[in-house]
Amino acid sequence: MSETHSSITRVPKYIPIRDAIAHEIESGQLERNSKLPSERVLSEQFGTTRVAVREALLALEMDGFIYRLDRRGWYIRAPRIIYEPQSTKSFNQYVMEQGAVPSTELMTVETVDATSWDAVHLSIRAGDPVYSVWRRRSINGRPVVVEHLRINAQLFPDLTEHDLAQSVTVLMAEQYQRNLTRAHISLYPTAFSEQQAKALHVNIGSMGLYICRTNRDQNGVITDVDQEYWLHDVLDLHFDAEGTN
């Protein structure tokens, strides 16, 4: 009976490895965004198999301590960014306010005819002009979100002549006097397609977070629909709730 009980309660080999690395991260011995040694080096360091090391790394990833870049290795994750979906602050604003460094890379910009989906979500007619803008946004040099903006072109003449790697929210306010005041938000888990996974350096099918914001200006007019595909371990979502009578 005692031997059977012992075999059932035996601690998996990867747990001490997971705990040792987690302690080094929490104590600051391993710097945020730094790269971990390879699985081979770690297996030698802990005197164990690469299978046990891999299990420990996967557990650390699930617990939010580390992240993996496709074909580049494992890295220590920086503290999560507090994100309030209902806020009208720009990406640059809320990232910088939390002491991190934002950057944006413009991937594609084109003017297209509104699809039936665009027409419903932008409250325009199918075939009306829409700016389709794809961007990749990074925090402290790590790509964290792929963004697809669909903008009502009739509200923003010549928008594509501006630098669209900057904050579009600020651009709309300063150049077109349209201040975003409220948004309708959808949010749910997703799995990355090939395009999104490649842009974020993760495997196809990796889990992420989908956030879709339909933005309105001070007059209640829909300005754009912002579809965001986030890595799963970047955001700490905060919501305000009010009681009802």
C-alpha cells in the first residue's frame, strides 16, 4: 500500500526545474525580456533530460512567466500591461504611462470598397470607400499585437497622406477634429491564423486574444472599427462595473 501511495504522489521531474526558474524570475536574478539558455544547456544545468526541461518551460509559459518566439527560443516576460478596453486612450499613451516603450510598424495601407461586413459595422453603404490599415505594434521591442483598422474614408479625406504609424486616435483629433469618446467592444479568445502568427513570431494556431472596438466621435458617428489580435500573455484587463437598482 505504501509503495502504491508513493508512486501516485511522486513529484513530477519538471516541477523543481519550473520552481527554480520561476524563483529566479521573481527575485530579479533573470532580467525581463532576456533570453533563457537553450533546452540543452538547461538540461545540463539541472542534470536532467530535455523532456523534463521542456515540460518545465511549457508550465512556465502557461503560468505567464516566459514566452516563446518561433525558432528564436524562450524569453522572460515583462510585467503585463494594464489595459482598459473602455478607455479612449491610444496604445502609445497607456503603454508609456506604465513605463514601457511602444512602437508601431505599418504593414499595409489601401483604400478599398466597403464589404457588407464593413457596411454594417461602419454604418455606411457597401461599396463606399474604406481605408484598410494593417499594423504590427510592439512593447519594449517585442511584437505583441497585429491590428486591422477599417476607417470610414469619407470622414477623413487624404488620411493616407499622413504617417499612419503614429497614433490614429491623435491624428483624427488633431487633423480632423474628431475626438473618440466611446466604443462598443467585443472580446474573446482566438487562435492565430498564418498571417497573424508570422507577424508575431509564434506558431500557427497559438492562442491569442481578439478585441474588436467600434469607435465613435463626439457626435456619435462611427469613425472606424479596430480589430486587434493580441498575444495571450501581454494584457491585464481591467473593467469598471456599476451596480444597478
